[in-house]
Amino acid sequence: HSSCDFYAILNICDRTLPLGEELQIILPQEYQKKFAFLREKARYILYPRNFGDNATLKRYILVYQVKNFHIPEGYQVIRSFGPDRYLLTNRGIE
């Protein structure tokens, strides 16, 4: 069920995020194998957008199923997909 939800969110992000934009994807740590697969699917669906090292803060951050995620200073939610699922942006990052 959660994979279908993730794909629906990725499709919305694909329509929302500018081409060539870098983003960071924050996924739960506890299910690494499952989410490593979903991260690679996201890389495919969102191409030509890039994750880079996925550790450095980017202009956009997609948070998926991460409870109590601390939103970094300067970021705001631009799209909410439900509890613990949202897209953030920092308009100050070029």
C-alpha cells in the first residue's frame, strides 16, 4: 500500500518540481532495503532532477513516512500529502 502512495506522490512531484532541480529525499531509516528500492525508483521517475549525495540540503526536500522530522530553518511545506508526507522548499537556496 505504501509503495502506491509513494508513486502517487512522486508523480505529483514530477509535475511540481522544475526540470534539472536538485532535491533531497528523506525516507525512514528502519526499512533500508525497501526504501533503498523506492529511492532508486524515485531517481528514475523524477529524472532529470538529481538527488546529488542526498545528504546536502537542497532547495526541495521530500519527506516520506518520517515521524518527528525536524524541518530545517528557512524551509516551508509547499505540498502536504498526509501525515509524515510532505514537500518542502527553501526559496533562499539558488
